[in-house]
Amino acid sequence: MKLTFLSHACYLLETSTHTIIIDPFLTGNPKAEIGAEDVTCDYVLVTHGHSDHIADAVEIAKRNNATIVSNYEVAMYCGKQGANTHPMHIGGQHEFPFGRVKLTIAHHGAGLDTEDGFICLGNATGILIFAEGKTVYDAGDTGLFLDMKLIGEMHPIDVAILPIGDNFTMGIDDAVKAVEFLKPKVVIPTHYGTWDLIDVDPNEFSEKVSGTGSDVEIMEVSQSYTI
């Protein structure tokens, strides 16, 4: 599989048969190198309903006739705008044509400012993707939590995508502890550097992870990584 970093916390995952975009935030993203109109995919996975994760989900899904997979509240919100959706929730899993998806807990909010006012879109989640013999864990936006240890024990992880930007999510030191809990083969730091408020040094994260047994892959925008 090929994982491409599209900036902030947005990734494109390509299997041998399907293409999945995760947390599409390209419109209004100062670091993005492509627009929502450039994305071709079969599925749209959304960890939670904040604008920097859900921003382009409906547009991309409708244009590609793709299916949005997210928590029940996000799915209902997107469905009312005409998108195909598959609602799930924390602890649940489902087999899709490309592989299996399981939602995990994440300690974060999930509200969105709309024309009708501010609405809550359920609980934030992390996402486990099981495809082609590999396991990818996108923690979404979250603080550190002890159940990460359980997630790693139950699901040996090939690639973990973890936020490090601090302020809204885990900072570097907590993300390092998350790596110790999860024990992934490879960890990709994310959700940093998009704005000054979350501008941290991923190399510091990489140095602190050294010795945990996990490799760190620091990805530049538009860079791809083979899983």
C-alpha cells in the first residue's frame, strides 16, 4: 500500500484496489499543495467533525461518488448534504471492499461552526485500518490515553499516525509515551506546523522515540511512503 501525506492531518491511502482519503482538509489549508478538486478516491474516512478534518469530505465524496465512513453523527451530517455515508461508532468495526475499519476512542472534541450555528458532531475517534495484511492506526486528534497500550496489544501496528503539535492534541513528550504504549513498527508524526500555534520540531520527536524500537518517518507534503 502507498500512503501519501497531503498536509496537516490529511493522508491518501492507496491499496491495490481502492483509494481512501483520511481527514480531507485542503481548502483553506496553508500547507496544502493540491485542492479538493484534485482528489480521486473511493472512500473518505473522517476521524471527527472539526473543520480541519472534515472540511472537504462532502465535496470530495459527492464528486467521486465515494462513501464517507465516520461516527454516526458525522455520517448523518454529511448524508443530509447528499453524500454517501457509512455510519460507525467507537469500538465497532466493519468489513469494506478494501479491508476492515475499526473506530477507537480519542480524547478530543468534535464541533463545527455551520450556517445554522455551532453543532456537535459526536465523539472524536481514532481509526484502525486492516488492509492487505497490514495494520494502520490513525489516532486522529487526541491526548494521550492509557488504552493506547491495549490497542497496541490487541492489534500489532505496522504504521501509527500520531499528532505531536500540542495545544489541541498531544505534544511531543506525550506522543513519545504513546509510541511506547502502541509499539508500532513505524510512527508518522502529524498535526503540526500548519500554523504557528502548533509549530513544533518533528526531529525532536524522532530523537526522543529513538530506543523505543519504533522507526520514525517524517513526511513532507506530497511525499509517499510504502507500507
